[in-house]
Amino acid sequence: MKTAKSYSILSRLFLFASAAVMFLSACSELRTLYTAAAETAAAESITPSLTATRTGTPTSTYTLTPSPTTTRTPTSTYTPSPTPTATPQPTYAILRGTVNAEKVACFQGPSKAYLWKYLLLGGSNLEIIGILPDTQYIKVRAIGGDNPCWMNLEWMDVRGDINALEPIDPEDVELPWSPYYSALTNVSAVRNGTQVTISWNLLNLRAGDDSLQEPYLVEAWVCQEGEIRFIPIGSYTYLANVIDEPGCEEPSHARVYGVEKHGYTPYVVVPWPDFDQ
């Protein structure tokens, strides 16, 4: 019994050993196959690298190009502009004179056609500050005063040269204006040869506004004896006549005012008739 049992054990051991040998042999073969396959795959995956061959590139040759010569532009020469010459202004004198009549009317403008301003007494010493040559009226004031008026040169004894006085432009004469009345209407003019007749509509004054002088004033610049002359005309009616001759380079013209005791209405320019009308 003991022998049979021992034999059985030995048989099992032998079988176990044989199996182990076979297993190890199989593993060895598998390892050999796996290693060979891996080496083959590695050999197939290797991509040969390219070896770069250096080729010499010729370097560029620098050629010196001369830069263009700069031509200097001449600068402008400063020329001083001429200094403007001041036009010399005439110097006028202020003269003095004595009123040589007992009583003399002094007016707002350079003619008795203008409104009366105040009365001068004979023997009064006054300053003479200007003259209007066409009417021969002088502008006077008290010595050092500031309220001038206009009087006829005939009634003044002048001390000094009358030609040294400032000639006054009629356009520069300052007149008092009426705050109550508008300009005249329907102003017109007709020519008959050298005579021009200016007309207008009547100005209706309120009671108490009458100046007790001519209620109309015409200022005319007309050609006479080859020169334009200034002629003021006072009128009590709705028309006035003036002589206007041919032969002047400047055109004749006129304007007309209404007059009341407070002053003058705005003037109206007269539509002046030509000689062929």
C-alpha cells in the first residue's frame, strides 16, 4: 500500500515537472517571437534622415553710388517797404472878432434860411471857428464857449486873416431834429432850361409848432458859372426855384426838409432832372 501511494506521488510530480518545463519552453519561444517582432517594427519605423549638403552662396558685392550733389537755393533778399508818408493836415486858425451892429441874429446853419438860434449884441467879442465860403456865413461862439451859431460875415469885424479859417462842409453842419414830424411826401422836380422847380406836399403843423420862419428848407448843390455851389433856400410855400447850369463835372443834387420850432424833419433827396428832360 505504501509503495503504490509513493508511486502515485512520484507520478504527479513528474507530470507537474513536465508541465512546468513545457510552460517555460513556451514562454521562451513567445519571448523570442515578441523580441523579433519588436525589432522588426522598430527597424521599419526608422526614417532615414536627410544629410544637408552646404552649398556656398556668393555674397553680394557693395557698389558705392555717389549721392546727388545738393544745389543750394538762394534765399530772397529782404527789401524794406517804403515808409508811408503821412499826408500833412492843414492847420486852421481860430480868430476873434467884434459884432459891429447893434443886434445880429445868429442861426442854426450857414444862412438866414435856417432856424434862428439866439441874438448877438453889438460890441460882443467872439471866437470865429469856421466859415462856409458859398454863403459867407461864419461859425462863432463865446470865447472858450461850446454853443456855436452862424452869422453873416458882414456884421463881424474880424481880427486876422479870414482865409485862415476852416472851411466847413455843408454836410457837416449839425441841425436840430424834430421829434414830432415825419419827412415830407411827394417830393419832385421839373426843369425849364436852367431853372429847376422843386415841389412837395404841405406839412400840417399843430398849433404852437410854427417857427415863425419859413416852414421849408431846401439845400441845393447846383452848377453855376462852372462850379458846384451850395445854396440854401427857405420857402413859405410848397415849392422853390433854383438855377442849375450845365458845365460841371459833379452832378447837381438837392434835399428838402420840413421845419417847425423844435427842429427839422428828416430830409428827402430830390430826384434831380437832367437837361434833356
